[in-house]
Amino acid sequence: MNFKALSLSACLVSTMAASGVAHAEATGVDFINVFEKLAGKQPGVRKGHAKGVCAVGEFTPTDAGGRYSSSALFNGEKSTANIRFSMAGGNPAANETERSPRGVGVKFTMADGSVHYIAGLTTPVFPGKSPEVFLGLLETLVPDEQGKVDFSQVAQYRQEHPSTLPQFNWLQANNPPSSYASVNYHGIHAFYFVDDQGKKTKFKWRLVPTEGQKLLTKAQMKQLPDTFLADKLKEELSQGPAHFELQAVIGQADDVTNNPSQAWPEDREVITLGTLSITSSGDNSCDLINFDPNALAQGVESSDDRILRLRSTAYAISFGKRLSGQ
Ligand code: HEM
């Protein structure tokens, strides 16, 4: 297994094959196949974000979300939360000091039994404007028969597909987190709130730790072992819960909804939807969960982002494979 390629694969994304031939339309199967080429066959584990840890907690809403959405998530009652924090990529032994995205998945179960899922990354943007650009980027990272990745080809691909660059540049400029509980997570895609009258409001969600971000220093990135995040989280939670604010950035008319490689302007209105409190971690409570980002509660809808829509297919294939030991 080529770990360098794997770690890079986590940061990258694009539309054309290494040959320079554009994919007609990328499918979920194409992604599962390329993940297996990058990480090798990893029976029984997630094909993306293979390394991670389960946690549990609860969500306490403010009254702000109820002004935009009819969802029971925002009607004042608490929801239970099943969480999984993870390292990007299909490598179950990913190095936790590397410059790659960390991920979070949350399943909210509301008082009325309905559910809502989110899954986001520590990067505010994704490495590609379309599934095809992302797939092409991953393909440039597949090692040759000698196990070598042609990094000049990767760099060339990035230059030819500028929508792969904002995430790459962000990862160079921001060190990885010192804890899964001390970093911002971004929904990246646009979604819509829908209110009782059917009025839609576009938004992007993010989770912000109430005690602020804590990132690794360059020295810590060199010194720390490959695996420390799950133990660190358990130790932190033994002192008390960790809290995140769930926020929604409200989009304006000209903010694009179909390009996750592009952030909206910084000055957009931000509302606080509630507090996600993490109370314990380290059990197997998330093993059977598929954090499908399109499995949304009534009152929230997906946008026209093709990457967002495609994620459902890829996650379902991965879910089926891992549950059947493939
Ligand atoms: C075409 C684009 C993408 C593909 C093909 C893809 C594919 C996958 C797959 C196959 C899994 C494993 C699912 C499972 O077995 O349950 C996964 C997990 C995950 N992905 Fe993606 N993904 C894509 C884009 C994204 C984006 C844009 C985000 C963030 C906004 C994201 C965040 C995550 C997270 C947090 C997990 C871990 C969920 C968990 O802990 O179970 N992915 N991805």
C-alpha cells in the first residue's frame, strides 16, 4: 500500500483522467474503484474515511433555525446525536499528523423519531468543482506498477484544473487539529432550509468548537505518533463534554449552490442553530451508520451540487460492501 499516495488522495480532487481524457459522467462505482486502487482492498471498512472513532452526544437547538425551517430539529426539543470523527482517505492506518482533511458525520435523532444526517470536512472547500474533476485528480494519484506516484503529473493536473487548488492551498496554510474536538468542520455544499410556507433559504452549515480551534504546531506534526486522536478525545471527554456550535451561513441570491470548490464571501450572515455536545467516545455505536448527506429531515433539502448528489451512491456502495465484508 502506498501511504504517501493515500494521504495525498485525501487532499485532492478533479475531472480528467491521467491520460487527459475527460470522463463523460463520473459514477459512484468509478469512485469506489479508484479508492480501492489508492488504498488497496480493505474488506469490511469504509472505502472513504476508513480510520475514525465513534462518539455520542446530544443537540440542543436555539430558536433561530425554526425561523427558516419547519424541521423538528429546530422546534425546541433536544435530539440525540451519533457522531463519527475520521481521517479522510481509504487508508485505515492514516497518519494523524498529515495535511489532509479530518471528517465528521452526525446522525441526529429527533424527539419524534425522525432523523437527519450531516457529514463534513475540516476544509471549507472541496478539491474539484465537479465529480469528474475530482475523479481525474484521484486517478493521477494511483501508483504505477512500481508503486510510484508521478507527482509532476499530479501538479500538472492541478494547474490544468484550478478548482482543485483552493483546498490544496488551504491545507498548506492550516496545520491539522490537535484534537477531533478542537477544529471547525464545514458542510461545504449548499443546502436549503424550507419553512412551513415552502419558502426556501440557501445555507451552508459548519460546526465550530466553543473553546476555539487548537491546531498542531510544526514540531508536534513531526513528533506525534501516527495514531493519537481517538485516545486524546477519550481523555478530553473524561473531563467533561466537548461542545460545538452548529451554525448556518445564509447565502445571498448570487451565491453559487453547485460548486463546492468555491467558498461564499466571508461577510454572509451567520446564525447559530444550536449546540452539539459530545459526551463519550470509543464505542461501536457508529459502525452500522451510513452518514449519507442527502438523508435529510423534512424542512431541509439538498442543492443542485452534483458532487453532493453523487455522494449518496458512493456511500451506499461502500456501506453495502463493508457490511458484507468486502
Ligand atoms: C464525489 C465526492 C465524494 C465521494 C465519492 C465520497 C465517498 C465517500 C465514501 C465511499 C465514504 C465511506 C462511506 C461509508 O462507508 O459509510 C465517505 C465517507 C465520508 N465522506 Fe465522502 N465522498 C465525497 C465527497 C465528500 C465531501 C464533499 C465531504 C464533505 C463535505 C465528504 C465527507 C465524508 C465524511 C465525513 C465521511 C465519513 C463518514 C463516516 O464517518 O461514516 N465526502 N465518502
